[in-house]
Amino acid sequence: MTSSRIAILVATMTGTAEICAQEIADALSAASLESDILLMDHLQPSTLAGHDLLIVVSSTYGHGDIPDNGKDFYQAIEASGSLAGKSFLVFGLGDMTYAATFCEGGRKWDALFAAKGAERLAPLMQHDAASGTLAEDEAAIWANGWIPRLKQVA
């Protein structure tokens, strides 16, 4: 597989974020935008070199934590250089039953990428598991809403 300019970076504990990432990738593909879905396990900041647009899909675990498979990558990005020249979007998953830490995983990624100089293309999307809507359905709708903008930057 050749690398695309769009990376969908996935931090997940139970697999829901990965399902959402696939829905986002399918929406992009239908619009002739190719993407790479990359689980954060064992990723390094150098992985981002060939990607101009970063879409983070992250759940929240425990007490507002990033999922285990994303913790090392998060720390590596914190310690790495600038992400200037890259654009990003974040789709966060959470549950308002835990209001104090709702979508905190996604918020952490959003803040980190912005602090590293990447351009935020849209406000953080926060899916509420208690809303009664399926996260993967909302991910597809969300992605389709941004396709015109993504075509400008990807």
C-alpha cells in the first residue's frame, strides 16, 4: 500500500474508535481521498512525515486518560519537534455519564497537536456514547461534512 497524505490515527481500548476510523476512511474514499488508518501501537513521530493531514480518532479511558495503545505515541509527540505545516482534525469519543472527563482523550490530542503548531481545521468533535447515536454513524456524517475542506488541504 502506498502512503497517502491523510493519516487516520487511532487510539482505542475496545475497538470503537477503530470502527469510527474505518467509517471516516470509507467516507473519504468515496470522495476520492485516500487515507491510511494507523493504530497508535508502536507509532513514532517519524510516521507522520509523509502525511499532511492528520485525523485523530480517540476514545477516553479510565479517568480521562488516552487509551493504552496511544500513550507512548502521545509522549513521543510531546517530546518531538514541531508539527507546523500539518493540518488536523480530532474525533473524540466519550460518555457524558462521566461529565468531568467527557472526551478528555480527544481533548488532549487536540491540545497537543495545536501546541505543536499543526493547523486545526475544525473544533474537536465530541461523540457522546450516552446520546443514543452510534459513534460510527456520527463519524461518517462528520467526515462527509468536512470533505470539501479536506479536498483543499489534502
